[in-house]
Amino acid sequence: MRLIFLGPPGAGKGTQAAILANLWQIPHISTGDILRQAIAGKTSLGIQAKAHVDAGELVPNILIMAMIRERFGQRDTEKGWILDGFPRNISQADALDQLLQIMRQPYGFAVNFTVPTDILVERMLGRGRQDDNEAIIRRRLEVYHEQTAPLIEFYQRRQCLKTIDANLPVEQVTNMLQESLRQPVEV
Ligand code: AMP
């Protein structure tokens, strides 16, 4: 299984990616998690990324692509993977297409998680992460609408998009997701 999880911050992509990755024993690749670890460890990547993450802005593509290339260089990705929080803009999606072509690892589906905005803000405030104060949350949502939401159409055009109502209890979302992945794509 090779999946791309799309959707606004707070939609529950990370929760679902962790559940399914564990079930299928494939890596859950979260660029946000990798960045938070790098920041905590004060690595060169972390130092360069910190100001962007703290401001709710995207980290420059060049840093993200270096991170992704390194992650895909690890053997465990041969079994499949779930990408969570990447790609975040069209240029990353193009770069991912190229990388996967070189690796002969086409993705199966992109899954779009939908949740109403007021619920997203509520969920993120409840999480208490450092980049989860209200002003930064609003900025991250703006960045999502400006830069990431166009990916919905990008993957729809490639006829590999699934849409999931993620405003439901975790278990129900997991079940719907599994069911939806068994069905052909709605064109
Ligand atoms: P997330 O945990 O996916 O919400 O990511 C937290 C923060 O990490 C984002 O607000 C961005 O600053 C940064 N980030 C994560 N993934 C990416 C990406 N693919 N491209 C650029 N920045 C990213």
C-alpha cells in the first residue's frame, strides 16, 4: 500500500496514518514529525527549519525534498508507506512524482480528509503543541488553503483521489478509510 494523506492541519491524518501503518506494518512518514525531531535534536535541518515551523509557514522545498529523499533511501519503504503532511504544495507533488518514477514506486491513492474549519481550530487548540497557539493555527490554515488545497485537484486529475469525512470518531474514520481503499476511484 502506498498512500498520500492530504487535508488541513488537525484533520486527523497523523492519527489514521499511525493506525494503518501499524496494521499493515509499513512506515508512516510524517514530515512534521521528522522536522519536530530535528528541531528538538538541534540538527542542521532543525536549525534551518525552526523559524518556519514556529511561524506556521512551510519549510523551504529544498530542505523538505532532501529529507524525503533520505527517508525513501531507507529499505523499509520498499514494503509500502503512508505519507502524512507531504506533499504540501504543487512543486513538492511534482518532485515526488519524479522521485517515485525513478524508484519505480507509484502511489496507489491520495486521500483527502475533510473537517469543518471551526472543528479543526478546536482540535488543534486541544493538542497543545508548540506551534498550536491560535494565531499560528490560523496562519497554518491559510497556508493550507493557499498552497496545499490545490493538490486536491492535482490528484483528482490523476484519478487517484479518495475523499473521507474525517469529522467522525477515530474508529469510524479508520473503518471508512479501509472500506474506501477497497473501492474503485470516484471520477
Ligand atoms: P504537521 O505536523 O504536518 O502539521 O507539520 C508541522 C509544520 O512542519 C508545518 O506547519 C510546516 O511548518 C512544517 N512542514 C511539515 N511538512 C511540511 C512540508 N511537506 N513542507 C513544508 N513544511 C512542512
